Amino acid sequence: MNHVLRRLFTIAALTALLAGCGTYGKNFDHTRVSQIKNNVTTQTDILEMFGLPHKEGTEDGRTKWTYEFDKWSAFDETKSKDLQILFNGNKVDRYGYTSNMRE
């Protein structure tokens, strides 16, 4: 009986440990952000650099793409990086990148 309880405790502990960690979004190559140029870089260029966006929307009638990756753990601070790109027609109007990940 003691062996069964020990096994159940181990399974419960591992389940709790795994439940305390997770990710949201899709990881993307942050090193390519410096290649984005306002009024020069196109939507096709962005797709080639980062793939499909995690979110798509509009802002002031213009297309907005968001690339987002969040990683959390019960044992550490949440890490995240976020790239938001606003297009004017087919070209980047402006973009913003934030991150608290060690890069």
C-alpha cells in the first residue's frame, strides 16, 4: 500500500509541476526586427521574416499584425516578446517591439 501511495504522490507532484508552466503565441526570430524599415518593408517581406502573424486586426482602418510569444513558469518571472506592425497599404507604416527575454 505504501508503494501505491508513493506512486500516486509522485504522479500528483509531476502534474502540478507541469501545470505551472506554459507558453502562449508563437516564438519568432527577434533578430530580424532590425531589418524592418518604415515605408520600405512590405507585407510579403514581413511574412518571409516572421511567418504568419499570431493576431491580425485593424487600427484606424489600417491592417495591424501582432507577433507574440509569452512563456511562464510557477518558478520564474513571465517572459514575453511582442512585435506589432501597422501597415499603410502594403508597406510598414510603423512598428514596435518589446521584450523582457534574455536575447
